Amino acid sequence: MTIPEPCGVLKSFYERLTDYQKIKSLINGYEFIFVIEKTRIGSLHSCSVADIETIIEQIPKEDYGELKLIILRQPKRKEEILAPTWGRLIYSYEFEKDYYPAIILDAVDFTRKFKWKNNLSIDDQKELERLIEDGHKIENDGRYLIAEYELKNVRNTQLYRTLPHEFGHYVQYLDFVERPASADEDYEVWEARQYKYFEIPKAEKEKFAHRYAYNLKTELIRRKIIPFTQK
């Protein structure tokens, strides 16, 4: 089974937003655009715009690059079954006929449970440990590891880990592709660097993003900025 793409539609499934509101927000002198898609009954966005602003304020401004969009999105039911995710980074996201880098945080259907098979890879085991640290209560029914979605725990995951994690992916892109650029370099040089970036193994990218998120979270805890109640 695959997530269907309508015939004649060039947008990716995560770009096809409906019934959304748009909020412009100035953070550390840089303008972000928040796009909040209406959720269906039973689903919620775990983080408020103010929550996300608070975290982004603590991220170095030089790490914003050209990242513009923060999208709180309602995934389709089929996506939640086939490809559930807390969030994702999109390097070029089409929104209202413009293209910007975007971080997406998906709404969660709190009428469902999330489950994993017992035979976890080493990376999945590490992620399970992170989820437990976020507060998720994991139970083993013999075949699956199962947890109820609870708003507080989902917020812990998406606000304190997923958001910084996706920024981490973008920072690695900046370090590899954009920051080495010189004013007079040929486009082909930049393009070759970008091509090599997308050849970096997924595991290596995940390691970088996890480390970025961990370092930020550790520092914000040390400074007693997080955790904080929903704003």
C-alpha cells in the first residue's frame, strides 16, 4: 500500500494543505511563517505557536538559514497507518506559490495507539529509550510494544526533541552546502556540493540531528528554560 497522489497534482502529499491559518512571527529579528492546519475530531496539535516560538528563540539565529515555514499539519488517516511521523524537514516546500525550507510537525490522533514490533533494530531501541524518557508508557503485549498517545508526552517529544532534531538536519545541510559557498563560485560548484550532501547515509544524518537536539535540550534544561507548561 502507498499514500495516493492525485493525478495531475505536482505537489507532494505533505504540501496539500486545507483549511489553514497563517501567522507571521518575528523571532530574534527573523520572520517565520506558522501555518496551522485545522485538525479533525480526535486529533490535536500538541504544541502551540507560542510553545514553538519559545524553543526557536533559544536556537542560534545563524542556524535559521533560510528556513521560513513551521507547519502544524493534519496528516491523512492513511498516512497515520502507513507512514506515521512526529515531524519532518522539507528543504524546498511549496506554499502559496513560493518555495521555502519548512519544518512540519504532524497532529496526532489521540483516539489511536502507537505500536512497534518487538524485534527492534539498535536505532529503534535507542528511539524507544528516548520515548520512555519523554514520558510515554510502553507496554509489551507479546507481539507489539504499545503506548497510548497522551498530550503531555507527545508535546515532550515534538517540542523538546522533534523540533530541534529537524533544525539539526537543516544545520547539517547549512554546514555542508551553504556555509562553504563563496560569493563568486559557479552554480555548478554549489550544485555538486548539494548532490554530495544528499548522498550522505541516512544513519549519519540521523546521528547529527540527534546530537544537535540532545545538546540543545541538555542546555535548555541546565538553564531551566524547559520544561514549561503549554502557552
